[in-house]
Amino acid sequence: MERRELPNSTLILVFGILSILGCCCYGVLGIVFGIIALVMSKRAIELYNANPELYTGYQNVKTGRILAIIGLVLSAFSLISIIISLIIYGGFEGINEMQQEILREYGG
């Protein structure tokens, strides 16, 4: 029986790497890529556990999953620090003014 590569194993690894790099983009891209990598890795792990002798590339899936978790944590910290800095420097009044300006601009 021929062994096949796990579906999307390389893509999971790439998304894990992108989730770490995405934490520099206000954390949003890192969260998106991290969640996608985790969902894809869950499916690949279930597939591998059903028939481990049929598939290769499990190491890529495990590595991508670990990188995705690290990327999610870093992105969450990045996003939370940006929100906290906005509150500290802009204050709650600054946030309220921004909301009112948006409402006036879009006619709300």
C-alpha cells in the first residue's frame, strides 16, 4: 500500500508561520491565519489517527499546529496591547468621540 501525504500538511505549516508573522499586523492577520491553521490541523490529525500507516507529513501538521498556537498567543497580546494603548492615550473620551464621528459620517 502506497503512503500518501496528508492533505494540506504543507499549507498548515505555512499558515502557522504566517500566523506568527501576522502578529506584527495589529494582530488581526495572525489571529485569522492561526485559526485557519488550527481548524485544518484538527481535520488532518483526525484523518491521520484513523489510518496512520496510510499518510506521511504528520510532522508538518504538528509543527504547523504549534506555530499557529504561538502565533495566536502573540497576536492576541499584540491586539490587546494596541487596545489598551488606545484607551490609555486616547482615553474613553477619545473612543467615544471616534464613535460619534463615525456615526455622524455614516448618518447613524
